[in-house]
Amino acid sequence: MYHDYTPADEIAKRLQALRAAVAAQKWDAALIVQDVDLFYFSGTMQNALLFCPPTGNAIMMVKKYQERAQRESAVEHVIPFSSWTELPTLITKHHGAMPKIIGVELDVLPTKDYLRLQRIFNDVTIADSAPAIQQIRRIKSAYEIDLMKKAGEIGKMVYAEVPQVLREGMTEIELAGIMVAEAMRHGHQNYLRMRAFNSYAFSWHVLSGPAGGELSFIDAPMGGIGLSPSFPVGASQKKIALHEPILIDFGICYQGYQIDETRMFCLRNVPREFKAAYEAACRIEAAITAGARPGASCRKLYETGWETARALGYEESFMGPPGYKTRFIGHGIGLEIGELPFIAEGHDYPLEQGMTFAVEPKMVFPGKGAVGIENTFAVTKDGVEKLTPADEQLIEV
Amino acid sequence: MYHDYTPADEIAKRLQALRAAVAAQKWDAALIVQDVDLFYFSGTMQNALLFCPPTGNAIMMVKKYQERAQRESAVEHVIPFSSWTELPTLITKHHGAMPKIIGVELDVLPTKDYLRLQRIFNDVTIADSAPAIQQIRRIKSAYEIDLMKKAGEIGKMVYAEVPQVLREGMTEIELAGIMVAEAMRHGHQNYLRMRAFNSYAFSWHVLSGPAGGELSFIDAPMGGIGLSPSFPVGASQKKIALHEPILIDFGICYQGYQIDETRMFCLRNVPREFKAAYEAACRIEAAITAGARPGASCRKLYETGWETARALGYEESFMGPPGYKTRFIGHGIGLEIGELPFIAEGHDYPLEQGMTFAVEPKMVFPGKGAVGIENTFAVTKDGVEKLTPADEQLIEV
């Protein structure tokens, strides 16, 4: 056995939450169409659809590969299907009646498939289930947090490798590749997931000196040069030089669960301004996490971060240069990047026990570099627990 | 300068083809919304939309990061914008009138964004531009094929590393990681692109012995164990043993352009049945490529592959076990996997000069392993040219 299966009691609890959401929305069913949601609610990521009414058994319809879906999933009612056109027949046969209103994840379903589903379902109303699913998935179980801790342990080993291999003149992408190889050896899946059109998550943000000051399309304080205009973010063919701040934002994914983490390195001694900025970033993180506990407002934690940055004199560089600042300092993370909660402007809801999120105070100095720290936390009964134990020293090699 | 910019004459030709398609479809404009299509038609992958009427200048509206989009792109008319709600105002101002029919890539646009666009555009008809764009992108220029050749050169170096590092007891994922690191060092972007909902492309299909016989959701002859049910394909924590056939299907992406390639390895001597199957796979590839030239029917090349497989006695294992065979032997490749042409059932159109495609005859033996070869080819004036020069010996280490 090379990995875990999601335990049956986890799946049972998640499906119960989905049923409750379907009932609360007054839908007749939810149809789970996206692979990550399918994995969350069923334990498998085979090619399948999950039909979930407000009461009774959920029905998983598997296109390929049925034997594996059954082995991996605790969903009891599993049937084969070969085409979406069979859906009305299968639903009528196994559920009893066609739903009048059905919830589907419209934030990710391609339009072409939506229009096809409309034709097949004829006069069924298709509602957007994404907000309800986002709410269910915002609270992580102990099982989920444990997988994120294992990802954090891998991160610790990967960052520990950096001082061993970092040397003058190596390219950012070469260092990134060595880190990727080390992470994969420990079980990192080398494919991060982000729920956003035209964006993607990846581990190898290795940004040295001026590369850290390069902005790009990505909704992050810094972008990086990247390998080409077709991947204009992260590590590049730029050679790493002495005395440059080297920001490494390296996410890890273990058995589907992700953590986000940033550490700083430098060849020889780091110039004083970057060291001071790094200390400020750590203080901003500390100010946010000191207030982070169940009931704390995410908006207020965001404001705390900004107040601390201003008090320390980093208003201009904090979270990006003027005009290009991100509207968040932290973001939820789990199976996907961009889950709830957001430590952000306008996110006026409380933290809750079991939420998991990354905090990433960063300063960007165009033409010079980027500096910052990032850790992933789980909200506990009365505070937060750090899931990312890698050494937090700014390491001078 | 760490990479190329797409030359202005390339962009001019591509935009001319898009204008012609808009005119042929009798649309008033195309609105390019997807990042890969945007890169193809503009040269940048910043956060932007490209509005292209049938005549006159295309207009690129950039959300972030304008300065970089302008540096990277040869599109002349570039304006800033901050929200989709501004589109009617911007289009009216810069184009003169709102279109009545507009083509948008509905195969990839999320439904939520489609519904939003419908509200913003009010009584504009939104047509699916994906088929027209697929047709434009099917023929690669010399510039594009040259980038694919560079990807092929990286692949050659990566496969040459395998006999140097392969040893008994290492895990599939460890070997995969070493190959990823070597590829990245040479400029591989470690993020492949596939135009398909709920699917993804990745390089590290390292499948040893029985792992090669494991099926999964993926539309490929073999799946692999993968790292967990949340990534149930490719390399796993399984240890590589002596005398197992090791199939390595490792795609490379250089400056956005991808090649697909499969080679075979074995620790010590490979059992005779796998060696024979590999020789058969090579003969099937040769039979297909011998007939591949402008004008050749893709369906007939597919049938040639199957006829050769049957004649060699591999009907049962070819392209997957019975009941789970793929309906293709080859697929187009370029900026994305799954471009035209497909060497497949029902694909009754001719090859054309400038098409690029991978051919991947593979045999799957459940419980024992997978065997096969894959190369990427460009269609020339009178045949095909191989873009993947890695050694084709089944290498016994």
C-alpha cells in the first residue's frame, strides 16, 4: 500500500454536509462534476459524477475506471455510465425521479458542458453549487489537517536542502528543479491545484534579486521572470548572484493536501535593507497570528497586518509596489489554493476552528528584490497551530 | 535576455488567420479569453482579453500587468482595463460599435463567467470560437516547430540521464523527480498544458512492472498507481525491481511548446515477452509514419496501426486491455496536448504540412506492465520529421 484511502467516516460526514446544503438550498440534488470536489465527497478522482439528493444514498456514476473508483471510495451506490446523455435514464432509474433544481459547480464547469447539460436535462434548473461547496470545505477535519502537517514536514526537508546546494551562478530554475526532485522523493505530487480560470499554482517561485521585483499577471505581490512569456512567473534562467535576497515560495502537496510556505536565503551576507524588511515581515506575521483564533474577523486581521506594516515603515513596498498591491495578506488552502478564509479587504467573517490558511506578508522592491515569509496555519480551539515547521532564519550561505 | 518573444510577423500572421475566421463565421468579433489562446494570438500571457474584429486592428485590454504585456506582445492597440463590466464602454469607444455576434472559447470558459458575460453584453449573441481556433492552431509555423525541436533536444538529455541514476529499490517518483530536475535545468517549464476539463498533463509517467498495468481515469492506454487517489496516475512510491519493464512517458515543454515522448528501460535483462512487445510497438510506429505525409487520412493511419498490431499478435494488449482501449494511437500537440490532428477512429481528415503530432503505440499487460514507444513528428512537404531524438534502444542497465 503506497498511500491512504480517505476513511469511510470522513466521506460519510462530508456527504452529510452536502445533503444538508442541498436541503437548505431547496435543490432536489447536487451533481458533483469537478474532480477535486469529487475526491472530497467520494475519496476517488476517477472519471465519475456524484449525484447527491437531500436524503438517502448518493449515487456515483463512473465512466472510467470503475474497479478503481470502488476500491478508493466509501460511496456505497456506484454504477457504471458511458455518456452524459444517459444521465436522465440513470437518475430516474436509481433515484426515482428527475430533479427540478440541481446544484452544479458553475465556477469551474466549462460553458460547453453546461450548455450540453441544459439540453440533456431539458427543463431542469441548474443552480451554482460552488458557494455551498466552498462553505462545506472551509472547515478541515483532523484527518485533513494531519495530511497538511505531513506536507509541512516534507517542506522542512526540502528547505533544509537549499543551503547544501545553493551556489553562485546557478540559475533560479536549476535550484527550483533540485527542490522539486527532493520534494517528489518524499511524496510531493508536483502538481498544485488552484480554483481559478487562467491561473495555476506551482511550487517553484525561486526569485533572486531583481527577479523578485518583476510583476506579472498573477494575483500575488511578486511575479518573477519565469521561463518565458508563456510561463511568466516563478523561477527563470537568471543566475543567482552574491548578496541578492533569494525568496523561495515553495508549496507542497501530499496526497492531495497542500501547504504554502516562503523562506529567504542569501549567498554571503544579505544587505541590511533586506534583512530589516524580513524582520518586519516576521513581525507582521506575528501580529496577525497573535490575533488569530475562532471568532476573530478576517478583515480585522488583514487590517492588523497593514497597520503593523505601516508602523514599521513599509507602506510603499508591502504586498506589492504602489498600484499593484494584492488585496489579501492570507488565503485559505487545502485541496485547492484559494479556499476560504481570505485574510483580506472586505472579508468580514470570523475565523473558525478547523480552518486552514496561509499568511504571506511580503515586500516588493522593484529593480531590487522581494522579501517575505509565509506559513500555513490551522485554527485551533483558542489560537492557531503552524503546519509549516521549516527553519525561519534568513539563511546566509 | 532569458527567453524569446514571439516575433511580430508570427503574431501578424496568426491575427490575420483569426480575422479570416471571424469573417467566415460572420461574427462581428472574436473575444479571446483563455490564457493559451491569448499567448498564441498576442505573444503575452498576462491577464488580458483580446478583441479581434474581421478587419482592422485587434485590441488587447490588459488588467495586469500592462507594462509587461506591451513588452511581450506585438499587438499594436493595447489599453488598460480593470473589470469586465467596462467591456461595452471600451469596445464602443475603441472599436466604434458593440458586436451583435461574438465568438468566445466556450470549451474552456467557466459557466459562471459565461453567464456574467451574457449579462454584461446584454443582447450580444455569444458563439463558440473553439472549433475555429483549433483549426487555426493546427498548422504550426517553422518558428513553432523550432521551439518543439528544442523541447525534443531537452528530452534527449533527460532520457540520457536515466541509465546514470537508475538503481534497484529507488521509487518511481524518485526517478521521476531526478528527470524533472534535469529537464528544468535545461529550461523545461514543468507545467504541461492540456485542453480538457478534469484532466491534466504531466511529465512523470514512470511506470515499472505491474504499475504499468494499472488503469485509471486518464484517456491513455495505461494509468499507473500515482501518488494517491487524488493523483491516481503516473509515478508512485512503488520501488523499481530488477527485470521489470520500465515505461517512461516524459513530456517536455520549452517556451510554451510541448513534445511527448516515451522510452523503455530495464534493470538487468528484460524478459523476452516485453522485448518482443517493444519491437512490435516500434514496427507499428514505423508502419504509421511510413504512410504519414500531406494528404494521408488520419483515420487510415489509425487503421494501419491497428492492422500492424493485429498482424503481430497484439490485438489483446494494444492501446489498453480489452474494454479499456483508447480510441486513438496519436494526438496533436503544441501549446496544448489534444490539438489537431488525432490519429484516431473517425478522424477522417488529411494530414497537412506543418501539423505536429505524437504517435504512441503501447501494449498493456494487466498485472505485469506496460510497453511502448512514443515520438513527436512534424508533417513536412512529403513525409514527417521526428522532433524527439532520444535514443530508442530499450536500455538495459
